[in-house]
Amino acid sequence: MRIISICPSNTELAAYLGLEDQLVGVDDYSDWPQSITTLPRLGPDLSIDMDKLEALQPDLVLASLSVPGMEKNIKELVQRDIPHVVYNPQSLDDIASDLIDLGKRTGREEYADHVVSLYQSMISDYKSIALQVEKQTLYWEWWPKPVFTPGRTNWLTEISSLSGGENAFMDKEEASIQTDWEDVYNRNPDHICLAWVGIQTNKVKPELLLKRPDWPELPAVAENRVHVLPEPLYCRPSPRLLLGLKKLAAILHPEHFPADDGVDPLLQQA
């Protein structure tokens, strides 16, 4: 099959099913796995070059609604009658379902079942451990100004819980919340997790938190419980979230969870 992915999470989904050799084009932001770096680039995920995409004659395009604005890509795919599937995962279960679906569409159903079994097994293991620890509240910062953070219906609420924490904004039903620094301050989270969307880890500046009104007084800031986390492991709905879970759980509760060895728990056994 000739497969095209037009967002990073779908490129990663394909990689977990061993479909890299069938990918013939990807969006500009796809950066994992390493094997896809030489593929034709079709533009940023919100502005895909559909003429270039169509010229690659795909048998299947992996489209997404995971980011607002992607709807226009799907409209174009429909108008041009290009074979495609649209994924819009909001939860860890949704990601598992998408793996199974993609496996069926590409003749990799048995392999997808195997990967999902490993995926669900790790989730179950971490869920059991999380029941034994004292929950710590986590403020996730997707963007600093204006402030964006995940609400209840986002995978990071689940990742928080599985790591022995609790999303400080889980009382808000939406997947993405726009708020302000005062609101975060009043919630007084135990930990602050910085994963700025589209920004490399070495470009994130935690020292800016000290310039926010009253924030130097926040215990999480004063006691250095601020964590700069790699955006690709937390902001994309793909199985790589479990690598992020492994890292976060080891930070929050190192005495209970396995150490973070940087090994992908799915690829290690798949």
C-alpha cells in the first residue's frame, strides 16, 4: 500500500504497526521514527499541499481531527475522492481502537492486536501501582500566554492518573481550556508540567514562571517541582504517550514506579 500521514500522531500510529516502509509522504511536523525523515514533506498539518499529496497517488491517507483547523484537509480529501480515514482520539482507549482499525485496513490486524495487548497491559500495571500512592495535583501547561491546559476529556488526565497524579483542571469537561495565571495560582498544583506545543524542550524557559504575579510564592515553584517535559511524548495522541507515562511516573513517585530507562515499552517487546 501507498500510505500518507498528514499529522505526527498518525505517522507514529503507522510506525507502531511496522508500516514505515509503506509511507510515501508525511506532514512537515512528523519527526518520529527516524526512518521517515527522508520522505516527501507535504506542508504543516493545518496547511497540507493537496496537489502534492494527490500526485503521490496514495491508497490511503491517514487524516486527523486532533487539532482544530484540520477539517479543511478532510474536506479537500473528500472533494478529490482520495481514499482516507479520519482519526480523532481523545483517550487512551481511542488510541487503541485506532491501532486496531489501521491494522484491519492495512493487513496488519494480528500485529495490531499484539501491540494493543502490550499497550493495555502496561496501562493496567500502572493503574494498579497508582492506586497505592498519594495523588499529587498536576498543572499541565500547553501554552504560556494565553494559557492553555488540558481539561478532563483529554488523554493527559488519564496519564496524570496512571502516574499517581491528578489533572488540576479535571473539573473542566473540555479537552482544552483557556485560563490565566491567577486561576492556576489559586489551584496551587503540587507539580507544574511544561509541555509547550510545537516547542522543543531546550527552548522552554521555566525561569519565566518567576515573572508571573505571585508565582514565586507557589510551593511548586519555590520547591522546584517544575518539570520541562518533551512535547512529543505528551501532546500527541499516539502510543508514545506510554513512554511519557513511564517518564512522569518515575518523577512523581520514584519509590513506587519503575525507573525511566528511556526504552519504549511497546517497541521493546513488539
